[in-house]
Amino acid sequence: MNVQSETRKNMDKRQQILEATADLIAEQGLHSCPMAMVAKHACCGAGTIYRYFETKEELVQQLFLHLTEVMASHCMAGYDESACIKKRFYSFWGNFYRYMREHPRDRALMEQLSASPAISELQREKALEPMNKALTRLLAEGKSQMLIKDLPDEIITTMTFGSLTMMAKKQQLSPQMFPQAVQAEDLLNLCWDAIKA
């Protein structure tokens, strides 16, 4: 076996372990997810997991990093820093909402991992840095142009994040509550109206 195929096999196995862990945490919760169960779900031995991750905590941390990288790439897709404030708001948060709605496992996983003591505040900040930088610039420019209310960024982002995440969750868990399709544009209009100056 050549070095390249061995590397690919290792990356595939590592990814397989991450995916199995993601599935189990999203379905059963972090504390109901022992390494033996991860190994079984990943179709590997428990020892194989420890070749890639020294501890369960490291596995959870790497999973969080992977999840935030994927989420950031979705949120930033087509995001144009030179566009007007409203267009940037709709682009970023529209991408975020669609990602949360279309990836229920990742939404549930983000809920679990964001509250996990295995993820330090420093790790959380570092993982979310690309998205936070874009949002910080967006909000600063919006406030300086008097387009966005002069409230702390944390209030604005938490309100928007929470509203869109909860709508995605409700649509996934209780679709009967929404007999007509919920349009992303309508939700973004509500969020924009809540923060615009």
C-alpha cells in the first residue's frame, strides 16, 4: 500500500469516527455516548479511535472544530464584504438558517457541543472566529451608518441566532405546526426589522 492511500484510509477512518460520534451525540446526547458505542457505530475497534484521538474530550473538541468549519463555510458562501449592510445580513443569516434547516443532525449537535464543558470558552471563540469577525464588521458598519440599532453585538447575534435556530428546530421536530412552507425571506425580514435602527 502506498503512502497516499494509507493517508486517505486514515483520513477516511478518522472522518468515519467523527461522523459516528456526531450521529450518536445528536441522537442520544454527549453523556450517553461511550467510546465503545462510538467504535461500534464507526465499525472499528475502540483501540482504533485512540489512534486518532487520545481521549473522548479530544474527540469531542475535534468534532466541534469540524462542525464549526463546515458551518462557517456554509454561512460565508457567497458572502460579499463589499455589499450593502442589509444584503450582507441577509446573505450570512440566510445561509445560516438554510444550513440549520437542512442539517438537523448538525443543528442538534451544535446545541449539545456548545453547552459541553469539554469545549473551553477559548476553543469556542477560536472555532467561531471566522464567522464572528464577519459579524463584528457587519454590525460595526451597520451601527456607524445608523442602519442597525446601537445595542451590544451579543444581544443582536443571540437574538438572530436563537430565532433562526429555533425556527429550524421547530420545523424539523413539529412540521405540523407549519402547514404552509416557511419562507427564509420572511424570517430574515422579521430578524432585520428587530435590529434595524
